[in-house]
Amino acid sequence: MIVVTGLATPLQFDANSRIKIVVDTPKKQFYAEHVALLDARDFVGLVDTHYCEDGIVMSNDYIVNGREELYKHFAKYSGLMAHLNVVTTDKWVESENTFAFEATAHTQWGLGKVHDAFVLRDGKIYRHFTGSIPWIR
């Protein structure tokens, strides 16, 4: 183990970030960029830069398979982003090729929990599992 002495810089939240976490790891930076592309309604850029050709998004309600379906899915989903306001990111975990989070968010269905897990291959999303649990309708 290598120990470096010196002053520690406190981590600070980016006040403009919709994900409400400290972007201090490559996976968190990837996720911040992911949300920024969704906010910009750049679903073509999102799919091209973040998803493998054979990428899949899966929830309890649907499976989206491959680039053409991903373009259509995110074109539809990006309209829903106007109703998504992350209150807090409550859990975050990552490893070499995966990351997952749970957040509290206001959505078009009310206040609830959203959760996503991502499996990466060659730096792009190979599998994306997603869902939400509404609290108040």
C-alpha cells in the first residue's frame, strides 16, 4: 500500500449536476455524461457513444435490443426526462466493468426510487437494467 501525506481536498457536488453525486471516478464521469446527453435530447449521440452495437436495455416492462431499437427507445425516453428530477443519489457501487445506483427522484408518476445497473464491454454499455418504484401517485 502506498500512503501519500498532504492536504485532502474535500469533494464537492457540482451544483449544476442532475445526478447529485460527486463525480470522482471514471464510472461516475461516464454516468454524468450519460445524463447530460439525455438532458440534451441527444439520443443518437448517447447510443453511438455509450452503447455497444448489440447493447440491451431491460426493465420489468420491456427489452430494447440493438442500436435501431435503442435510438427509438431513447427518442421516446428523452421526452420523459423533463419530468425527472433527482433529489438524491442514495446508493452507488462500481467495479471494473459495472456500476449501479439507486436514487430518489420526482418523476411524472410522483416521488419514487429509480435504479439502474450497467455492464460495460470495451468502455460501452453492453447491458443496462433499469426500473423505478413509485411512492406517491
